[in-house]
Amino acid sequence: MVKNIAFTAVTDMANCGSLRINFATPAYVFKKDPMEHFSFAPTEAAWLKELTYRSSDNTNLENIHKQIKEMQKAHRLKLADKKEKENLVEQDALITCKGKPLARLTDLLVRPAFSKKRATGMLEAHENGFRYTVSGGMRLDILYDNIRHAFFQPCKHELIVLLHFHLKNPIMGPYAKKQKDIQLFAEVVDAHIDLGNRASNYGDRDEIEAEHRERQMRKKLDQAFYNFTQKVPEVKFEMPERKLGFNGVPGRSNVFMMPCSSALVSLVEQPPFVFPLEDVELVHLERVAFGNKNFDMVFVFKDYKKLPVRVSTIPSQNLDDIQRWLHETGMKFSEGPRPLNWATLMKLVLTNPRSFFDEEGGWAILEMDADGEDSEEVSDDDGDAAFEPSDNDLDEEESDDYSEDSEGSSEDYSGGEEEDSEEGLDWDELEEQARREDRRKDNPDEDSDNDRKRRRKSGGGGASSKKQRRR
């Protein structure tokens, strides 16, 4: 059998070629379950490990080698297809309406696409489900009972208007793999058209008419999709709240996410992100601290075996809106200043859940972590307050300072009389004194003459007394 062939190799020698075939043996598949490859116990048989064929016609060996590789590839595809269909839930048959369907939308595209070829199709609503049919003949049936969440997103601020179905059980249909999210949409403006190729002037009549046609097309498509949703009462369509939307990274790329009453979604960017809130037990906001520009939001499942989902790099200005949305939806949430190792934490919960919830307080430890950070700040403030002096200490310090000042004042008393005498002059005297000093600086010669005159007047009597002494 092909599944027992491990690998093949062709060797080109001087006079001939060789084809070597290695088979799967218990020694080769020791890391796996041997019963997956063999229908009996490996210890009950003798094993052929290798075969080598030689031939002078090397081309013939190459063809055999190529055929074996093709057979192995077909066998792997068959196993993969079988594995995909193992857990596939069989759907009931679609019951079509006699005559016209309940509602219909035309010229729609589907994501994921059936093939690489771009083809539009038609969506019809029947008695127990939807049917999407492409012009080539391929069709996809979605039953009402298998729809977990249905969303209608208008083309406001977007290039497409869409209907999105999040299913309870994956379906195959024309796809090679199971699909759990199916999206049908119509384009308002072709995304591949470059609107900047043609230079246009402000107020150009053609440009104004094109904008008018685009607005009319948006309004027409939104109304057609809305009417379609109203004609199918079996399915409740939700509309995302754009006003509460925010940017985040649920996977590899930053997308615009919008909350609904029952889910958090990002539908335009591919792959779509649909997170039902009924599966969530707790929402924890990480890296919530003053000065941080971003924070993370972690969803903890009710099934503790599932690893929590993180939406990272959410701008901090959206924190109040997100907390308000979580409060309105009745979700339990907490916040903390640092990220947590959720793999270790969930392992602890699964190992001993009774100890985690009864002794350690359960998810209250997340709130205690946030309170611990605040208590540390408060303790620092209390430490500073512990060093504040009391009123008695202040009185003693003031009395000591006063005594020191009184001792120093007696020493400096003599030097303070001159300052007091200068401080006793009135404004007129101070102005006159300032004028004299200015004149002295501007006319130093005049000042010297005045000084001589003063000395002569004051020294006249002194000269006569000197003469009398000489006599």
C-alpha cells in the first residue's frame, strides 16, 4: 500500500540507475502510534525495510519515482479531506419555497470565495435557510438553525455593504475546508479602481455628478439589504455600533472593532473577527495606568480549558467607552496595571479550582492586584506624612530661632543706627541727595571747586589763629 512507503530516491550511476524504496517500519514510526499505519501489532510480523531496483534505463526509473510521488500526494489529500469531515455535523436539506423565494439579493460576492475566479451570485431566502448560487452552478446552503449570529453592516464609511453569518457548526459546501464564517457583500465602488488617476478641478460638473451617483448607490444598497433582513423574521440581524468602535489587534493586524449587543466584531478586514460574549466569564483590562497610551483587553472563557483571547494595543482614550459598554452588557470586568501570564494562571485554575476560588478568592485576585498598586502609593504618602513635625516641635523651633536672633541683634545694634538715620529721611531730602550725587558724577571739576570754597570759608579763622601763634 502507498501509506506504507516512507520515501523513495533515484540514483544515477555510471552504467545504470537505481530506485530505492524505504518502507514504514516500527522503528521509523516510533514517535507515533504504530496502529495508525498497521492493522496488526508490529511485534507479530517480520518487516521489510528497504527495496532497491536497478536498471540501465534511468528514464523508466524516473517515471516510476514520479508516479509514486503522485500517488502519495493523492493519498495525503484523501486523508486530509477525511479528517476535515470527521467532526462535520450533517445538515438538513434546504426546503425551497414554491414559486418565488421570501427575499432575494443579486450581484453579491462571497467570502471566502469559491475559487480564484471573481464571480457574482444571488442570495435567496427560503423556508428553512438561505441559498447562495453562483452563475457557474456552484451553490451554498445556510440553514437558519445553524446560524449563531447574523450581522448587517451598512456601507457608511466603508466601500462595501455586507451580511455576515457566524455559524454554530462549520459547513463544507463547495469549499475544501470547513468554514464557520460566511460573508456576502456588494461593492459600492470597486476597490481596485484608482480614483486619483484623473486630475479634477474643484467644482467639476462630472465629479459632482459622480459623487451624487455614489451617494444614491450607497443609499439604494443600504435600503435593499435592510429590506432583505426585515423579510426574514427567523433570523435576528444585529448592526455594529460604530460610535463605540475602537482600534485593536486581535490577531496579526490592527483593525477597527465594533461592539454589538452579543458580540465584538471586525467584519470588513479579512479574516473576520467575531467574538461571542456569551462564552465569556470575565474581561480583564491590562496595562491600565496613568501615562500609558495603550492598554490590552483579555477575554476569559467560561470553559477554562480554552486559553484566553487578548485584544492588544487599544488606545487609552477608548477606555471609558469600553467600560461603559461592558457595564451596559452586564459583563464582569476588572483592570490592572500590568499584563499577566494567562497560560500559567489558567493551569493553576484547572489544577485545583476549589483552592483557587475558595481560598484565594477566585478572580478577585485581579482586583486585589490593582488595589495593591494603589495601596503602595498611599503607603508612600503616609510615610511622608510620618515625618511631618508636630505643633510642639514647631513652637520649640520658633523659640530657638527667636533666642538666636535676640542674641545677634545686641551685637549688631551699633551698626543698625546708621541705617536707621538714613531711613529717617523724607522723600524730598532723598531726592535732593540723589540730585547732588548725579551732579557730582556729571561735573567732577565743579564739585572740586565747591569743595575748595567750602574749605576756604571754614578755614579762615584757623589761618589767623596760626598767625597769632607764630607771633
